[in-house]
Amino acid sequence: MVLKLSKDFTKQNELTEEFGDFDKGLGKLLFLSAEAQLRYEDYEAEEGEIKRRPTDEVDYYEVKLYSEAMGEQIEVKMPADTSFDGLDYEDEVKLVHPSAFFWSEKELSVFNGQRRVNYYDGVKFRAEKIEKAGKATVSTPNVATKSEDKSEKASEKK
């Protein structure tokens, strides 16, 4: 990821378009899948125990994309009202208003009386919307016109 440095980090760990170059950092993005994550609700079981169960309401989408610049699959969290109409597997896509949230976690474990600290970190991507990227048209030179030009130049020389 390419970062633009700034002295104002009011949003703590969140990286937005004004500070980061997502197009360069993520490169070409290919759509893989979108999985709805359901909202959960708490309910009281017969024994009085509070349990959780999923509802039919979509909370957000977890979108899997392949980032060519990173060389790996990334996950992007998108709002529940996101539309994926017209997107097929491996279509080139563009994220609208992307942001990244950097996280880190420390875990203490004890094994055979030895204490060990494990550190984990990563980045979570978010976007407001996803769009199909415009297909770049590749113009191929017309071979017939090149040969015609050569024959015209040859006849002009005579």
C-alpha cells in the first residue's frame, strides 16, 4: 500500500483515500464472491440462558476480491444495501470510497510453565460501493492498411 504522509490522523487507525493510494496499493481487483452476513439477535432460552440466533436481515456483505498488486485474496466489508447486479466471477471491479482499518492484537499463552506472547496484526478493508470497471479497449493496427500504405509509397517513388 502506498501512503501519503500527513500530520493529522484524527481517525486513528483508519486509512482513507485522502491518505492512501488504493488504486496503486491494491492494483487490479477481480470479483470473486459476496457473502451476506446476517444480523444476530439475543433471546432467552427455556432455561433462562441468554443465547444468540441469526435473523433474516442482512447486516453487511463480506466481499472477496483478488488484488493483483498484493498477489492475494482480500476481504472487503460492504453495507447491506450494496447491489452486486451484473457482477460475475473474476470481473474487474472498482471500489467506491475505500478505507482500510489497521488492527493488532496481543495474546498471552502459558505452555509447560513458559509464558509466550503472540502478536497478530492485519488490515480490514471497507468500501461504500462496488462497481464494474470499464473494459479497456485494445486497438490493434489494421494489417491491410499497413500493406496498402507500403504499396502506395512504392508507387509514388516510381
